[in-house]
Amino acid sequence: MTQPAKKNIAILGSTGSIGKQALDIVRANTDKLQVEVLTAQNNADLLIQQAIEFSPNAVVVGEESKYGYVKDALQKHDIKVYAGADALCQVVQMESIHIVLAAIVGFAGLRSTMAAIEAGKHIALANKETLVVAGALVTEAAKTKGVNIYPVDSEHSAIFQCLAGEFHNKIEKIILTASGGPFRGKDKKYLEHVRKEDALKHPNWNMGAKITIDSATMMNKGLEIIEAAWLFALTPKQIEVVIHPQSIIHSLVQFEDGSIKAQMGLPDMKLPIQYALFYPQRIASSFKRFDFTSYPSLTFENPDMQAFPSIQLAYQAMEKGGNMPCILNAANEIAVNAFLKDEIGFTEIPSIVEKCMGKGQFIAKPTISDYMESDMETRAIATALCQK
């Protein structure tokens, strides 16, 4: 199949961290990429700025009350403006789109990603919750529609890169690396007094607030374990987590002969975003290069499951299957939001998740409507727990 002269992309969540970095890549590759669609939930002002600069065919603002404001601002620019969740699901089906970058944070990204897959669009997936919540449905739909899912998470991109040329060889296990976040080495007693200002200071990565808190609780790694299982058809026993504070080795694959492949580089999300958008090609970049002499020591240690129980909760949810990962995710989203509003303490986040996993109604083989109901039910339970 002939590659188009320019690849038309839809960026779902263009005002977030991943979306903004993707647009940096577009700026550096205007001869290869064309922005076809931009979407944002609330940040209308930045969405307008981005639309004026990149001249997409269409924009969608999720918050319907901001439709008039965005439409008026873009009236002179020949850009279609839509609003709401239904419009988002419709716009990703435009024939002109070649690839969809799914970068909406949390459960909210599921419907639009599924709509894009049903329309036969290849997906650059930065929204791990889509696979965490509904991995069976998403992967089956992608298989049926002949859609490729290119991982954007740095760890999953690393695994994907390590598997290039190896897809016929059996994986013994994968090793997901984690920085350990800002509280590596701290015990549970210390964590009880953590403030959000401290939790939002990630030592290596510049990310949005929700994912930064997830990294601090280690739930981010838990979600990545579930995502990896679906992306690479692995069992829980084939996925290991190791703390690697320098964040230079982004993840590793061990094959059945014992050989290990690792993908390395400086912590910069632009590289996995670019790799996903241009796969199977690697194109030139101006990203800062890694220098071994600047990192004379790369260290590794086991995660502390007592201080950071979120990883174990993710393994339990994956073992249980069905809608349990959906319950885990919904409870975590509510608990993280409550912590960011100073409504609960840091160590209450995994505690609320665990309680919701015990209270939620388990469904072994959920449909998409079951996932929606489980998500709503769990959010109500978690909200009540946060208010106690």
C-alpha cells in the first residue's frame, strides 16, 4: 500500500500534555503530517489557538457550553466546530483521517477510541485506560477491523520497539520499568502525610496532574501491567515490574532463549509519540541524545508492595478479569481527583480502590454497556467513600 504524501492525523486531547507534544512533532514535520482534527474537553482558549495555527478540518470541544465561544472565534478560519461526546465519536470516522492519536485522559477516552476503530482508523494509543477498562472488546474490534494499535506509553512503546523483527519469537516475560516516582524508598507512615504539591513533583517526567499522581502511588504501573497484557497477549505471570530511578531503560523483553532486549533513551515522550505516528519508519529528530558518560550508573530494585499496594491491586484485577479492571480504574480516577482537591489523604487512594473492588458488582463477560454501568456505579461508590 502506497504511503500518503502527508499523513492526516486526529489528535484527541490536543490541549493535554501528550497532545501538545504531538503538535510539536507536527511543527517539525509539516511536510509529512497534516492535522485533520483537534479536540479538547474544557480548554477552549488553547484549542482555538491550536486550530488557528494548524488549520484542521474540524475541532470538537467536549464541554457543550463552550461551543458558541469556539465557533465564534473560528468563524473566519473555515474550520468546522462541533461539541459533545457524540460529535467526538462521529468526527473520528471522517474518511480523510489516516491515524487517530487517542490522548484523552481516563475512561472518557474509551468511546471515541472504539468509534475510530469501528471506522477502520489506526490508533496511536496514549490512553491506557481504554485497554485497562475494555481490553477484550478493544482488541477484538481492532482484529476484526484490521486496525493496528501503536502504543504511545513510553514503556509499551519500548516493548513494541524491542519486538520489531521478533514477532515470530516467543516472549518469556516482559519487564516494565518504573522510576519509583517522587516517594521511592519512603514507608507507609511517611506517605500518610504527603501533600499534593509534593506528589505532583515527578523526578523525571513532565506529565499531566492525574498521571503524575498515578505515578506517585504506582497505580500508573498497575494500569500499564493490564495494558501490556492486552497489547502483547501476555499472562500476569509474564509481566514483571522493576524500579529503575534513572528512567533510561524504558522497558525490556526476555525471550525463551534467555536473551533480553531493552529500549533506551532520555525520558522524553516525543520519541514514542513520533515512533507511533510514523511506524514502521524512524524519521530524523532533534531530540536530545543520551550520553552514557552522563549516567555512569543505572540501578534497579524491586517495588515496595507494602508502601505502594496499587501494583498488587492491578494484578488482582487482571487475574479476576471481567469488569474488575474497569472497577479498579473508575475508583482510582475518583480517588485521585479527590486527593487533588484535598478531600482525602495520599494513602487513602489505594484504600478506596481496594474497597470498591470488594463492593462492585462483578461481571465475568461484560458488554460495552456493562462497562459503562460498572464505571458509573463504581464512581458513585468511590465518591461516597471519599466523603466519609
